[in-house]
Amino acid sequence: MIMKKKSTSKGMLMLGRFKKLGVTFYLRQGEIVGRTATTDARKSRTMPQFVQRQKMRHTIALWKRLKFCDELYFTQHKTAYLNFASLTNRLPVVYVLKKLMKDASFLMPGIPVSDGTLPTIQLQLGEVNGVPALLTGLKAGEQIFNEKLLLYTAEQTIECKEPRVKFCMREVSRLEMTVVDGHLALVNEEFADEMKGWALVQTIDDRCSPQTIVTRCTLYQQYTTDEARDEALKSYGGLIKIDKDKFIQS
């Protein structure tokens, strides 16, 4: 299944409801929309709930950017988004302030760009004859019918003082790759950029390799600390627990 750039749906389709988290997700006119559940009661906010809401916030922010690539291959779930969300749930939690950085997204190792049944291509950043390179596990000399190789590039940017990840994709040929110890590599000064990351996806017909981003970017790490968690939690009003129908805010 290929996730197309735009949905043909004109109405609103519920993708999932997470009652414990107090959020519901819809596909509306081609856009993923997250909404908080409406209730007259004040919602609880335990630490596990807060952490999971931060994960979901980042998943949505990443997906909004990634989905604008011309082709996305996520074939292991009912929808491409749910497939992506199940994979991003494994990423490190990044904590951001409620109002100032609600749409922030961060470049980090492991961001999924595809999921399928072909073998994963082993990827590593390195050098070839002193030039930065993306080293791959693809064997040189193989000829595979209907193969396409798609290079996804992720770039950490700052927009309106907010970190955002920008994604793009282009098809590459084995002919533009360099043979290194019997395997193929993409060699270019670009692969030294510490604000970018890459993933190379192999597709054969509708099948694809499951791939994630490799990067040297470390900006996200300052948002994974206990200090960042405490500041973010404070911006959301702290922890709120329910005890015998009474709300206690710490």
C-alpha cells in the first residue's frame, strides 16, 4: 500500500480514539486532526499520561511534515498513519512548552520513513576516501527487476523560533553510487551536515524495506532531560490526579 500525498476523502473519518489520553484523531480533507475529548469534568493528568501525550504530539508534528513527500510506503497497518504512529512510539520522548512549541518537531535517529516486508537496508554515516558518505548494505552488481531506490532527506530547521523537521525524497540510481568493499555507498559532502538525516528505501512493486533515519543531529537531546520534562509539565499546569471524584493539582 502506497500512502498518496493527498486523500480523496471529503468528509471526516475517525482514525482512532484514545480515551485514557483524552484525544481523538480524524482524517479530514486529507489532514490528520487531533482533538481533545470534550467533557465537563476536568481531565486527569498523571505522569504516564503526560509522557504519552508528549509522544503523540511529536508523532503528529512529524507526520504533518513527512506526508508531503511524493511517495510513502507504510504497508504493515490498516492505514499509513497508524503504521507510522506505532513506530514513532518507540522514539525518545521530547518535552516542549505548551504554547511556545506545540508544533515543534525534532530530527533524531530512528524516525521511520517506511515499513514493509523487504529486508531492511543497513545504513551508516561514514567516509569514502575522506569524503562524507552514506554507507549501505546493498551489494554491488545485483540487478533487481522493478527496483526503485528512494532517498529520504530530513533537515532540522528553525521556523518562527520553533524547531521543525523538513522532509524531501528523490529517486537514486545504483549507477550514481560508489562500490565500497562490495557494497554501495552514496558519496557527497552533504552527508557531513549535522542538521540533516537520511534513509534509503528499496521498493519492488508494492513491497518496500522498513527504514529509519540515520543522523548526527543532537538538537533533540536537550529536550529529553528531566529538566525539560519538568519545565514542559509546568507549562501544562502540573500533574492532576483524581481521588474520589476530587481533583488535586500538584
